[in-house]
Amino acid sequence: MQEVSMLMPLTIQEQYLTDRRALLHIQGRLDAVTAPTLKAHLKRLVEERCVQLVLDFSAVPFIDSSGLAALVSGLKMIRESGGALKLAGLTRQTRVVFELTLLDRIFEFYDSVEAAVASLPRD
């Protein structure tokens, strides 16, 4: 019997809406292995002054404490740069993790990417 690996690569597709606004389509597990990838993407975007961000979580089936830490770090960087970070399309399982850790009090959630993008401040 072969062991099935739980490792699922994280892919992030960036879609620039303007110079300062972007939509990130995230796919895969956000865990200790993949969280540094997301954190590096967010850091680079902040350095490029692209700080009005929507993260599409509709294809993220799992998030752990490392993934949450990467998001909190990104949110801090973005807010310090005068930006906004919105999360869209979370699965019920992923949303529960935010609720159990009370992080649903600091992040903004939207059912759809369109609603999250519409909520971003204008450039």
C-alpha cells in the first residue's frame, strides 16, 4: 500500500487591478511548509506599494497556525503601509479556524471576490 502525501503545493496567481490593487488567487494548503511562500508574496507586494489586496481563498482547503501567522504578519505590513487586506471565498472549514482563534475579529471576510474587490478603497 502506498502512502498518500498530504503535501500539496501552494500556488499564488497575482492579478493586478491597478498599480496599488491586486487580487491573489491562492490554491492549496496553507501550513508550515507553504506559509513562507504567502508571506514572501505579501512582503514583495508591500515593497512594490501594491497594498490594496484581496486574497481569494476558495481553493484553500486547510489552514494551520503557521498560515494564520503569515496572514497576520501580512496584514500588519499592509496596514502599516496604509493598505487593506480582504479575504474572499473561504470554505466553512477554513473559516472555522479563524473563528476559533478569534482572528475573525481582525480580518474582513467576503463571500465573493467581487464583493471584496468592491470594498477596497479607491486609489
